[in-house]
Amino acid sequence: MKIGIMSAAFPTLSFEQVLDFLSTNGFGSVEVACWPAGAGKDRKYGGVVHIDVETLSTTRVDEIKGLSQEKGIEISVLGYYANTLHDDPDHRQHVIDHLKKVIVGAEKLGVGVVGTFTGRPASLAARNWQETIDLHFVEFMKVWPDLIKFAADHNVKIAIEHCPMLWYDTWPGGDNLSYSPAILRRSFEAIPDANYGINYDPSHFVWQHIDYIRFIYDFRDRIFSVHAQDMDLDEEMAYQHGILSAGIKVQQRRIPGMGRVNWQEVIKALYNVGYNWVMNIEHEDPNWEGSVTKVQQGFLIGKKHLEGFVV
């Protein structure tokens, strides 16, 4: 299994500089951040452009392929994580249009997977939680069947990350509908297409008290890629605010080995279900940010921890 990174933690580096770091330090893969060029930062770790899919000429495709081959780094995933079900129809269409460009870019580069969110129409709410989920699924079915078919037509798999995207400004529902086993199962029943799956990240299940090992076995056929991110919990904040805060102030994103995820069990389960491809470290640990050097150190700490369990 190859250990790599999700490149969004390096917003100031070029694609070439990211590959240099990975090659020099023995990484094997990269998920490349592909937000719209010139759009700016839409959130922390968002808005990063290491491959501009809108200007992806044949010459640039050849350059990227040649460089990644020279450096021994597999471009495993192109990543664009935005809200395709946004309430504002213009913004929604903008996200959908760019996601299609990322899919076409993946096809040009010979990258088989695009990582993203399903999104969520946050302001669309009903009288209770279940009715709200049902309303959101109505919007989901307006967008995602066509997107999955579009991806299939371009020989690309869609890997949905199950992060709730729950912050102060998106409480209580978050910006991503596909955050739990029940909702993911419902989405796969609605869209059973073989190229529709999951970017598995155990950290998002830790604070939700969802069994992240059982999930691997339950969704074994839908795991297309893996984010290696850890999660710790602030017990004082959990005591002060309880579960109705929905994780606000409780979640503490960490580098692998610095949180509560049992990576030996995660990797064992992945091997058991036949997943033996890439684990891209997603770096959102505030203890290892603030400079390129510190971010690099964080990635290296995570890599060292994971290397004890992969072959």
C-alpha cells in the first residue's frame, strides 16, 4: 500500500515543489487539489490549485505525467471538495461545472478517481430531522445521477468523502449530506452505479461515535480511496457542550498517530477486504501548520506512524 498526501495543505507550493517533497521523502502517491484557479480560498484548506484543470493542454498533461513518473509519485486522485447542492442555484451550477472539468481533467491525465463531497442544501429544512434528510435527498437526486453518469462516460470513479463539513457557520446540519452509514447506504441504493463510491476517512467517524472498522467491512466494495487523518477529542469541551453541539469545539484534527484512530486495525481491515492501493495523509493538524516546514514535519510524522503497518 502506498502512503501519500492530499496536497491542499501546501497552498503556497507549486505542483512541481509538492512532487519534489514527496519524492525526496519516500512517499508514493498524491491526491492533487484542483479548485478553480483564481477563485480564492473558500474555506480553510480549500481553494488550492496544484493542477489547473481549466487550462489542461496536451502539453501540460504530458509535463505532469512525465514529472510524476520521473519522481516516482502516482497521481492517485484529483480532489475538489465543494457543495454541489448549494442553496444558491448559481453557486451550485458553478460547483457542478467545475467538478465536471475536474472529471475531464482526470480522464486526460489517466487518473481514475475524483474525490469530492455530495454537498447539502443547508437552508432547506423541514419540521424534523428525517423530513429534512428526505428533502435533501430530493435535491441530491436532481444532481448526482447525471454527475455519476458523466464520470462513467469519462472512465472516472467518484469517491465521496463522508466529512459532515460541520463548522460554526454550517451548524447544525453541515455542508455534506453523505456523512453516515445510513445516508451513504441510501445514496448507493438510489444510485447503484459501479463508479460511485467512498473516499474513506476514519477521523470523521471518531467524534460521531460511529464504528470506523465495521464501516470498512460494510462498505468494502465502495471504498475507492483512503484519507489518513486522525482525530482527538477535547473531553472538557465534550463535558461543557455535550452532543447537541454536534462536535463544535470537541473535534481536534490530528496527524496519523496523534489521535484516537487505531491505524493498525484500520489497515488490517482494509487488507482484509482487499483494499491495497493508497493512503493519502490529509493534514489539518493545527500543531503542525504555520509554515511549509512545519506542514512537512507533520506529514513526515504521519508517514512514519503508518509505515509500521503497511507493506
